[in-house]
Amino acid sequence: MSLPMVAGAQPVSEAETLLFETDHLASLKPPAHLAYTFRHVASTEESFDDQVQLDAVRAGPAGPVRVTLRFLSGARQWPGPALDDPHGNPVLLGFLERDIAEMHRMTGGAASYFRRQIRLALAAHATVSTQSFTFGGKSYQGRVIVIQPYRDTALPQRLQRFVHKSYQFVLGDGLPGGIYRIRTSLTAPSIALAAAGGDLLDETLTLDSVADGRR
């Protein structure tokens, strides 16, 4: 379960390193449970709030750490496999793969095209900045990655709604699970925009609680 690497021998970018070459689960002590809130706000369909849950358990004293992900619930649940000793936090790919599946559902565009544009943007066009935030009463130094995969791309008419779509990833040094927030939106989020008939689609996943062997 991974986004394909971009063709070509380009060095790995800072954004790719932070997202895909970092062990986000290194600070967890199994058994561990991470809970995230997921908010979907849309102007053309029903908005909803849901949960994403990650569990990590060790199979015996020297066994692998098995991680299971429950991404949303009920009919909305996105199926993810159980993983042994994953390198990164599966919520990242869960969010992106579900987002890609939704874009395919809405437009019929190829999932492989959306994956490639996201990886191209992370490889060559991402902005990376710093931002501090507080979680669980503790301050973290965060890194914020922003991409707009379709901004400078010649899109067919059916994909024009994605031209301004942006992704934001907020990571925290030492934060359990490594990922504090993931967000994607078609426009600047505004409930007023939806009321005015604009095309609004905003999805945000945010770390809500952590429980592990030290907490």
C-alpha cells in the first residue's frame, strides 16, 4: 500500500523524506492506540464527522509490531490491510488512497494519474515550513508541507474542479504517530462559500488522543 515513486533519477525531496522516509511510529510503545478525528465538509453532498483509529501490538517479546488501521466507520470505512513493522504511519496512505478513490468516483479520472501528480508535486513543488503546535498539553515543533498537484497542469474539463486543490501535512518531532494533521481542500475553507453555491470540499484528519505503554 504505497504511492508509486516518480519516474526519473531525481534526489528524494525534503517533503518526500518527511512523509515517506521517516519512521513516524518510532516513539510509540506497543500496545498503542491512536485516535484521529475526520471531518468532511462539502457543498454538493452530505457533510460528516467520523473517526480513524490505529492500533499497534507486538506479537511476543521479540515479534514484529502489527499495526491495524480502521479508517472511518460503517459504509464509509476504507479497507486497509494489517501491517507488520510498518516504516511510516499508515494513516498517511489511508488518507491519500481514500482521497484518490473519491476523486476517481467523482470524475472517472484514473487513480494512477492522481497518485502520480501527488508524488510529482511532493518531489518538485512542495513548500516546507515550520510551525509550533500544542497537543496533550505539550508543545511540539512541527513541519508543514503544502502542495497543489494540479495547479500548473493541463487538465481535461472533467478534472477542472481540482485545479486549485491543495494538500497540507502537519508533522511533529517526537509526536506519537508523527502526524498531527492532514488536510485537503478544493478552495479556501469557507462555509459562506458553500452557502453562496461555490464548490466546497474540505477534509481534515487531526490527531485526537494517544494511549500506549507509557501513557
